[in-house]
Amino acid sequence: MDDQLQRLSGFILPWLDRMPVWLQALFIVGLSLVLAWVIERFVVATAAQMVRSTKTNIDDQLVEGLRRPLFLSIFFIGLVMATQLLALPAALTHITLASLGTIATIVWLGFLIRFASLTLSIVSKLRGSYEFVQPSTLPLFDNTAKIILFLGAIYFIFLAWGIDVSALVASAGIVGLALSFAARDALSNIFGGMSILADRPYLVGNYINLDSGERGQVTHIGLRSTRMLTRDDVEISIPNSVMGNAKITNESGGPYEKFRIRIKVGVAYGSDVDQVEAVLIESAKQHPEVCKKPEPRVRFRAFGASSIDFELLAWVEQPVHKGRLEHELNCGIYKAFTREKIKIPFPQQDVHIKTKQGG
């Protein structure tokens, strides 16, 4: 690369050979500085002018953020060429080139972090192929991108200083393997949390049922666990590894948050089924918290052993009110049946006792 740089400088400016070496180096530094200024002044400025006509200001921020890295990169190329021409002592040359490489890496790292953050911000607002990046998962992906870029920058800085990274990579791999075994439960919870944040089987504020019997409102979704407030006003914390493998019924899911409640009731044989249906529907309609749409409906479910079995279906706005509304509807139905003289039977058995006639 040193020979290529020298040939390039000799090709561009052959008359520099007649100048002192220090003057050649100074000329190259000055030329690179002018070239960097021209590119920043005209090329980047033209690009900035073009992106101003777009509806978003994100591209404006990217072009503006590109000014300093581009300027310094062109200027540093001139400094590298000048350093090669001066034929400084090997140690001083190494320190100079490594320092320039380190500064350039840090400058570009800042731009790439900004670029990654803006790109992820745009992707999180899209709908379609990239729904795993959402406003709720944006901090996770943003921090992951920053860590990857930071590790890449450290790698290039080590290369600039001539540090062998193979031993460090091997050591890091061994340490990482040991940590993964020691913290496998924590990692399982973290990956479960990432899956929940990306797939979104439930959201904060949703009312969910787990196959293990827990039921309540989600109050927090973290990387390690999900917190849920039960009907007893007790907050429980469930590891995300468990949540990721559980069967979850989201009562607040679907296109509507309305929740259907079912009231099962049996009436005596011989009752007027039309009257029973009318009384059940009227009891639901009179309740102020039962939704008007969809309208309450009644279904004749079965001929029971001692009753005709009906089921009232009604919708409420929030699943959290299910228990209270079932209680109030049951009370209202019982009062309405009593008023309309509709009998609610109870299971009973007739026992016939046979006595043996003595002879």
C-alpha cells in the first residue's frame, strides 16, 4: 500500500520530486484539506439541497451527519500520504498512522450509530415485512446495533495498532460459553422477552388467562419477566421463558376489546321458552354496562336432567368487569324470574321403597 500511495502521488504531481520532502508532505496535506473542503462545500451541500424537498427530515439528518466523517476521511488520507513521504522513524510512523486510524474509526462510529438509530426508527413505523421492529422493541434493537458497532470499532482500532485479536476472540468465546451455561435461565428469559416483544401475543393493559390458571391484567412486559395484576389485587411476576411456552388466552385481543360473558340458567320443564328468552334478553338490555352492539342473545342449549338449559350471551367493554357483571346479571335474572313466576328447578330424585310382604 505504501508503494501504491507513492506511485499515486508521483503520478498526480511528478514535479513534487524536485521539492524537499517536508514541502511535498505539506503540499499534500494542504491539497487534501482543500479537496475535503470542496467536497463538503459542493457535493454534500448539493445532496443536502436535494433531500430538503422530501417529506421527512431523516435524510436531511443523515446527509448533515455525513459532513464531518467525509471531510476528516479525505483530510486523513492526505495526512497518511504525508507521513509516508516524511520517512519518520518506524515507531513514530506507526503511532501517527494508528492514531489517525483510531480517530477516523471513532468519527465513523458516531455516524453509523446515528444512521442505525434513524433507520430503526423508520422501520419501527412501517407495517409489513419488518413488524418485528416495533416501537416497543425499538430500544432493544437500537442497543443491540450500538453494541455490534462498538465491538466492530474496537476490532478495527486493535488492527490499526497492530494488536493480535485472535487470542482475545478465543478468550472471549470461552468466557461467553461459560457465562451462557451459568446464566442459561436468565438468557432463556431474555430471549423469551424478545420473542414476546416482537410477536406481541399480549400488550400492557390486556386481560389474559394462562393455561396454569392465572388470570389478570398485564401491567409490565420486561426482558426478564411479565408482571400481571390478578383479581385479588396481587401482582405476580412470571418469567418470560414460562410465558413464551404457555397457552395464553387474551381476553382483550382481537379487533375489538369487547368481551363476551355467558350466563347459564335452567328453567323447569313446562315453562314458556319464548317468555324465558324474552326475560333473559330484557334483563341484559336493562343493565347499563352491557353493550348495545352486539346485541344480547339467548341460546337454548340442552334438555337437562331436571331443567331446560338456556345460555345468555352478552358483551361488555372491559374483561376486567366480568366477575362483577356476571354477579349483577345473575341477580337481575333471578328477580325477573321470580316476578314472572318462572321456576328454576333444582336436581331431585324420587326414592321408591319397596317393603317385602311377610308370609
